[in-house]
Amino acid sequence: MTRLPAARLARAIRAALARRDVPGEHAGFVADGLVGTSLRGIDTHGVRLFPTYLAELDGGRARARPELRWQGEKAVRRLDAGGALGLVAGTVACREAVRLAREHGVGAVSVGNSNHFGAASVYTLEMARQGALGLAFTNSDALVAPFNGRRPLFGTNPLSLAVAAAEGEIFCVDMATSQIAYSKVKSQREKGLPMEPGWAVTPAGEDAAQAGEVPEVGALQPLGGYKGQCLGMIVEILCALLAGMPFDHELSHLYAPPYDTPRQVAHLFLAFDLAAFGDPKAPDAFRVRLTHLLALVREQEAAISGTGGRVINPGDLEREAERERGEMGIPLSEEEAAFFAGLDREG
């Protein structure tokens, strides 16, 4: 394992995008989103994605200088991202949602004709840092079977919510609607490790945990059974249907060709102005109460004693990772480190 400083990785990403004619501001959106996600310990959606994003640009799936087209004038707007990199479309849209919320109390931006947008928490954290309560959703290519199904029909369709508490702390949930990430299943298979029950099913519909050491995986399982299917369908409705984009099962796969054909991924961003829910002091009271709630959770006794266990809030582990990786660097595999070294040589 190799560790590289966040600043070095950000420079390499910006430079590689500049060589592909991506505007400086847009390159910054991509670098900040990927590096920030890796800093928080979410490696599946951090800098590891950058080779795929370059392949999308080089092949024409994503456009370096997309035409961003807006519809709507009030609290609800639609953005046709014109094949933009997802981190570009998402950042532009979530910032517009915050602007709308400041004017109307709530802002909603639906996005179509986009690409994979990284971690949903990139955008909710951005909205929370601007003082709003932020929600983000995206649909994705089909990897998840419906409950009791055997073939993929839905994407992992993540959702995220973030809002600032007192003293700068941010509550942040970012979760897929599948039981486990596809990257985890892929890693288990590559290492010859068994699956856990409920992670995935084989093409024949058998639980992959019961199908041998390195089973063929047909589809991921929805989070918590039929309730996870419901959540995944909610996200598809909020994203693909509102934006008039293809269903999850009609999207091409992120890691597979054709890299010259737009994917038409859809997102939705919602921002709420806390002051719109009460008097001008409402945001401060909300943040104090949220801090109290977070403290109540952390004060709870862990169910298993004597193991160093603890009760945590969403975002606690990511904050700890961010502190550690900010000091020690972001860990990369040898292959990933070699890729970024190659980018340095290109410059």
C-alpha cells in the first residue's frame, strides 16, 4: 500500500482534466469531490473512480465542455447536463438548489443527461456547509434484484442527507439501497473469500453465500429485503422519472463500454433553508438540538461489552478517517499509485 498526500492527488487530477480541455472550475469540482471522498475513507467512490472518468472523457461518453441548459424559474428547476461529468453536473445543481432555498425556503433541482456523480455525500456536505439541510439522490445502472428476484432491475440508487449541527459538526448519512456495495462483492470474489448471507444471489436465484467459495453473482440483494426494494424504487422515481431519463435497467454500466455513448444518468437535489421553518433564530435552535441528539446517541452503552465497541452516529467514522488521512495521506493500491504516477509523467 502507498500513501499519497491529498494535495498531490488533487493537482494530478486537475492537470489531467486540463489536458482534456475541462475548464478549471469544473476540474476543481471533480478533484475536490474525489479527493474529499477518499479523505473521508469512502475509497469506492473516491480517487479510485478517476481512471473511469477519464475513459468517459476520452471516449466521448462525458463532455469536457458541456452545454448546461436550465428550465424553470421558481423553487423547482431542471438541469439538462448535456453529458457533463457527474461531479460537474451535481455541484452546479446542488449549489443552485441552495440558492433557490434561500429565496423560496426550499429548492429542488432535477438533473438529466448526466453521468456517475461519485458519492452522494459530496453534494449534501456542500449544501450543509452553506447552511442548508441538503438531500441528494441518483439512479444508477441495474445491479440489484427486486425482493425475491434473481435478475438485476434497480441500481444501488444511493441517497444522502446532511445538515450542520452546532460548533461546525455535520450530520451526514450516505447509503446505497442495496445490502452491500458491488465493489465489496467484487473484492470478495477476487480474493476467493465467501459471501455473507443476504449480500447477493446467483443467476439461478440461490443465495451466493450458499453457492461455494467463489460463486457467480447474478444480482445484489436489496437492503433489508422488500423495504430496500421500496427505497430503491423511490430513488428511481425521484431521479429517472422526474427527469424523463431511462430506467435503471436501461442504463449502460459504469465500468463497461460503450464509452462513446451518453449514459443519461439522473439526479435530484433538495435544499431546505432552516430559517424558513420558524423565526430567524430557528437555525441556531435546530443546530443546538441536533448536537444534543448526536450526544445522546454517542452516550448509549454498546450492546456488547468488553470488546471496545461503541455507539456512533452517521459520519463519525468518516470524520476520523479524514483526520488520519489528512495527516498520513490517502492509501492507494500499487496499481492506483502507478496510475497517478503516470499522470504526473504526462504533465
